[in-house]
Amino acid sequence: MKKIILNLILILTFTFSILKAKEIIEVPMITNAPIIDGVIEEGEWSAAVSWDRFYQTSPGDNTEPSERTEIYLAYDKENIYCMAKCYFDDLSRLRDNHCSRDHIYTTDRVFFFFDTFHSNAQAYYIGCNANGEQADGIAINDIDPSIDIYYHSAGSKNSEGYVIEMSLPLESIKYKSGKDVTWGVFFKRHITDGPEEVCGFPVPRGGGNFYDNYGVLRFAELPNNINLKLIPSLLGNNHTHNNKIAGEENTDSEFQPELNIFFEPNSNFTFTATINPDFNIIEADGLEIDVNTRYPRYFQEKRPFFIEQSNPFSTDLIIFNTRNIVDPYLGGKFSGSIAGLSLYGVAANDQDIYGDRFDYADSLKSDAVFGFLSLSKKLRNGNSFLRAAATMRRFDDYDNYLISLDANNRFSDRIDADFQLVGSSNDILDDNDQIETKYGYGYSVDMDYYDGTWFINFESNGITEDYTADLGYIYDKNSIFTNTHFEYQIHGKTDKDFIRYMEIASSQYIKTKFDLSDIISHHWEVICGAQFKNNFSVWSGLETQMEYYLGEEFNMYYPWLSLTYEPIKQLNINVLLVDGEGLYYNYPSGEIGDYYKYESTFNIRPVNFFDLEFKQKYQEIADKFIARSYEMKAKFQFHKNFWFRVIAQVTNYDMIEIDEKWERLGVYPLFTYKPSSKTAIYLGASGSDRSEEQISVNYQFKDEVDTTYFLKVSYTFDIM
């Protein structure tokens, strides 16, 4: 009997280990590279490894896909080669309209994800559709398409479906090299008619993060990663400021060099430095308006130098927000692994900062030095980690330091938790103009349970009044925030179901002072919504909120409705409606009134090379405040490596009670040409026209124009 029980335990243990084991794909090294032309010649991919086990992960729960897919992979000393055969029983399902780069989501497409350091924290992704049009970027916590990777792609249609071919130059990415190297890998095919997602590995609905579902690529040997790259750039910049009322115009023209240095002494260590960089070539921030100005606004980082990280860092209490490094003259970062420990560090010198940025005297002006360092250790086969981090900011004679200790523990496939403790010291001037150091601290706990039907989240974080994170982001001081969130989910079983996904959710939080003496605010929201087969979704919610501010309680109440519809493949429409009561705004001393909000987005794709997006936002507190914004984005994709983008933004505010009006027009054109992985050319501009009118005892009127033009050319030299 004991032997039977023992054998049964061994069998169950072995079975469980097989279920939990990651699929390993041995990638062959080839001598005859395939031609990336979208045409599959006989024997062209015969030496590659193939993969044809795919699962429908949406709407089905790892069920049989409606269509068959085959993947092929190979590599040589210069490239990773990818090929996909995407079959259709009914070719009328195939959507193959032309798209601009990173906007192929309206078409059938295939993506390859490569976790090139096997970090379980970050992956490059490349993909294309049947026309060979590309979409790429980095997957960290979310998909970030702002990074453009140079790679070759081609596609073609046939009687069975479509075929795509891609080659990714190794010099286009950062990766771990050497012998017997492993990367994480994931395959995903999108069938737009449905829609339907098909993945190369099972994706459980209950438990496991995105990277837990990756398979493993194994290479016998990747080229040694000891290399040094110098990327010099020449930047011509012309800036004009025109004060129309005063009749004054100032023009500043300059022509200056920029240098980026990329050094990898081995496969485990990377160092990058930038000297005199200019970040005007990034995408402009999305236009936002909000009548409630009590809290600071968080903007996502979009600059490539700060985004590309081998072991990215993020925590619930944000201590590392590189958007606080505004105009660095020098910057450097490194990442690597030593004896199972992961290191990541950043240092930068921000130029000519005024003291009010750090709550010092406006007249004080100096450079600011920022630093960040983290050290982490993975535990439990990479499913958990323990990490320590520190930040610093030095401005004139004043310092800000912060230390953080955080950990993640995946208790099971369904239960996951994050913990964080932080402490800070910050130099300030006391009433006697003497330097005084203030100390603060905080904590964060975030726990999730998800079984594919029920999702439950508990979150609590708090910081003291003197907690200061000048390289981070603070929403509100001297507070404890506690939130619970419940979701009940109904998933479609197959791609035939009319209702693909339905959700009923409730979220509630309470925020108190750190000593629990007073309630600052509390909030409750119920949400219900569904996504349907015919590319239509509807979501609705009801929110109630109390904010204690300026000695009063402000009670807010507002229902909202969101609709998304794609009637034809050339048009996508999204509308948000909010109609509430009792909203306040922080100008000049707290005002309340009935609240109205309307937002709409139209995506139009009239021809194969042109994308057009319109956004319109309107917010109003009755008889007190009106804010309007309009944004247009247009992108012309003439070639995979040759495109033009322009963003136009208009914002105007009307402070009705104090007869103040403010209006701004901004335009951001950008032309980009990347003929190879070594050469990049950027030609762009930014222009804004701002007018402000205030009718009061002291009449005030301003009308100012700022215009900047720039040309940037860079070339990569492979020194070693």
C-alpha cells in the first residue's frame, strides 16, 4: 500500500512538473539565410525549427483555434529569422488593408516577443501583417510602441491565407550572448475578424503574469556581446519667442553635437551614456485637460534613452520617474548581473534648474544631479524577487535621498503580492535660513487573487508629511490610501459567441491622514460592461466621492457611459459621456458645481498609407469653468523606414467667475528616415501660440508665440 501511495505521489509530482515546465525550442544556426521577400521557396526554411501548437486564448480559454498557424525560427551570426504561415479556411475573413507603422492593429498580424536577457521583466516585440507592414516596441508592464526597431519584413497572400517573413539584426537589440544562451519567447497571432487571439503557449486566465507564459529559446552560441558603439549626432536648432503685445522677438539658433556611447564588456553588463542630448524628437505628450487641479499629473516616459532597460524598475510607490530629469547635459546608465544579482543604475546632470522646482527660493538657480541604483535577487525560480533601491538629488547645497526595499511573492498561480517600504531625507531651509533635514517614510501592500472568473485586489499605501521623492512621483502626502476591488468576469467560450467578455465590478477606497485622525476622501464605483463579437463594446459606471478640502466636504456624484464601435475596418469610434454633481476645482480657493464631460475619438484610415486620429474633449463646471481641447494626429507611412507625423493640439480655458481666458495652439511635425540600423535622420518642429486674457482691476493680456525647428542626423560606428 505504501509503495502504491509513494508511486502515486511520484507520478503526480512528475506530472505537475511537466505541466509547469516551460517549452524549450532549440533554434538552429544556419549558413544559408532565407530571402525576406514574402515568398517561400522550396527548401528555403527547411533548416529552421518549426512550431505549430497554438491555443485560442481569447475569446476561448486555451481552446482549439479557428485557424491553423505555423511558426519557423533560425539564426546566424547577424540575424534572427522568423517566418509564419497563417492559414484561413475562409479567405474572406482576412483583413489586409494597408497601415502605417505601429498601427497594424486593424489587420491580421503576427508578433514575436523576445525576452533577450531571460529577465521575466521585459521583452522586445516585432510583428507585421500580410503586407509586411511593421509594429514593434518593448513590453514591460504594458506594450510600449514608442521604440522603433530596425528589422526587415515582407508578406504575401495566397490561396491558403498569408505568409510573413522577418529578419531581426542582432545589432538592433540588446541581448545576452555566449554559448548555450536562453531567451524567453512568445508567439501571438491576431485574427481581426472576431476578434480572436491565438498564442503559441497556453495563457491561463487565473494566475501567472505575462512572462510566466513564455517559452524558452535556446541558442548553441550567439555572437560575443563585447562591443563598443559610438553614435554621434549633429543637431541644428532654431528657437524663436515672439511677444506680440510687447513687440519683442528673441531668436536663438545653435548647431551642436550629441554623442551616445554604448558599451558591453560582456553578455551580462551594459553601459550607455549620452552627452548633450536633445529629446525633442519624441512623441508629444497626449493632450489632457482636467478641471480638478489639486493633484499633480503623471506623464509617461517616452524618451528612448530612459525607456530601454535590461532589467526595468517599477514599484507601487513611484520612487524612480525619469520625467523629473528634464534637460540633462550628461546622462549615463548601466545594467548587469553578478552572481545571480541584477544591477541597474542611472545618473544625470539636469541643467540650470530654478529653486522653485524643489520648493526652494525662485531666485536660486543651479544644476541638479540625479542618481538611481537598484539591486535585486530573484527567488523561487524567478517567480518572486527581493530588491533594494536608492535615489538621490543634489541641488546647490541641498540634498534629497531615498531608500526603498520591495519584494514580490507569488504564493500560488492565483495569489500574488507586492510589498514596499521607503524612507527619505530632504534638506530644507528653516525659518532662520539654516539647512534642516526632514525625514519621512512610507509603505505599500498590493495583493491580487484571480481564478479566471473572480478578480480581487487589496491595496494599501501611505506616506508621511515629510516624505520627499524628488526623482519619484507623489500624489498626496500625509495620507494612507486603502482600496479594494472586486470583479466578476464572464468569458466567451469560443470565437462563435456573441458576447466575448462581460464584467461586473465594484471598487471602493478610503484615504485618511497618516495618523488616521481624519478622513481625507472616500470613493465608491460600480462598473458593468461587455465586449461583443461585432466590434462593439459598452461600459457604464456610477461613481460617488467625498473630498475634504479647505475645511469643507465636497461630495461628488457622477454616472458615465463609454461606447466603442468599429462599423467598418476604416473607421473606429469611441465616445465617453459623464454627467455629475458637486465636482470641485482648485481655483482660486475651491469651487463646486454641476459637472459635464464629453470625449470622443475617431480613427480614420481612408487609404493604405495614411492614418488620421481626431480627439475632442470638453469639461465644464456650470457657470464657473469651461475647458476644451482638440487634437489631430496624422501619420503618412510612405515606406517601412520612412514616415511623416504631425500632431496639432488646441486647448482653451474659460474661467467664467473671474473673466479669465487662456488659449494655446501647438503643432508638432516630425519627419523620420531610417534607411538602416546605423543611420537615422529626424527633421521636426514644435510651435505654440498662447494667448491669455484677464479682465479685472488690473487688466492683463498676453499673446506669445514659441517656434522651434530642428534637424538631427545620427550614425552608429561599430568600434568593436
